[in-house]
Amino acid sequence: MVGGGIALAALPLLPGPPAWLVVAGWSVAGFGIGLSFPMLSVLTLGLSAPDEQGRNASALQLGDALCSSAALAIAGALFGPAGDRGERGFVFVFALAVSLALLGAMLARRATSRESIAQSPSSTTADQRSPASPAGAS
């Protein structure tokens, strides 16, 4: 949803599409961001053990801040060399934004819930293992 909204907002860079697509595109992208950010925090806390919640919430916030800063720096580096031809800089920045959204969507497919991990035959936790029999038992 975020990537589609950004792509929609970038369409007016091409000759022909109306400028109102910028508002529609950013509305769709903003809606997608608004859905994903709170959900990501809730899922992180829900899938974390109680003694790991603080560390995982902190890692989520730190990752968000660092990735946002890195994306902004890369966007500035792409926009700067465009010089007087600002359209080319906007194309590069929009391409970066769509690429990051698609990368995030691809990486999100790797996420699994605790239930699916517990049901997988290859996962064996201490709770699932049978207790060891005493040394002298027959």
C-alpha cells in the first residue's frame, strides 16, 4: 500500500497525468504507514517474551530512527547532483522510496508468529522435549 501510494504520487512527474494524483498518492501512502507503524509495535511486543519486551521495543525504535535517517541522507545524495534539473532528482528520490517500500514488503514475508514456529516440525523447544529419564530407571 505504501509503495503503491508513492508510485501514484510520482506519476505527475511524467507528462500527462493530473497533479491531483500527488494528493491521492500521498493519502494512500500515509494510510498504509498509519496502519503499519502501530501494528508493528503491537506485534513486536506481543511476540516478545516479557523479559525481552524492553530490548525489542528499543531495537524497533532505534532501527526506525536509523533507517529513516539513512534513507533521508541517501535521498539527499541522489537529489543533490540533479542540479538545476529538479525533475531528475525527484525521479531518483521517488525510485528510492518505492524500492525501500518493496524491500520492506519482501522482508515482511519472512516474519512468522510464535504459533507457526511452535507448530513447525523442525522446532523443538524445552517445553516440547520429553523430560530425561533418571539415570538408574529402566
